[in-house]
Amino acid sequence: MTVYARPTLVLFFAAFAVLGFVSPIIILFGIMDLLGAIWTGLTLRTNKIV
């Protein structure tokens, strides 16, 4: 379930950066998490666990 929710993290990080609440560098952490979510989702589908 979290594999589907994790991509929204990038949107929240970007919104916080645009609003000036945090440094824009946090978007890189969101992108890394997005790549991890994609990798996890692909692995789960390959192993037919989902």
C-alpha cells in the first residue's frame, strides 16, 4: 500500500520548497524516495507478492 502513497511525497516536498518552508534540496530526497518506491513496486510485481 505504501508503494502507491510514496510518490505523493515528492509533491509535498516540492510544495514546501516552493512555499519557502524548506530548502529546495529536499526535492532530491523526494526523488530518491520515488525511485525507491518504483523499484519496490517492480520487485513486488516480479515476485508476484502483491
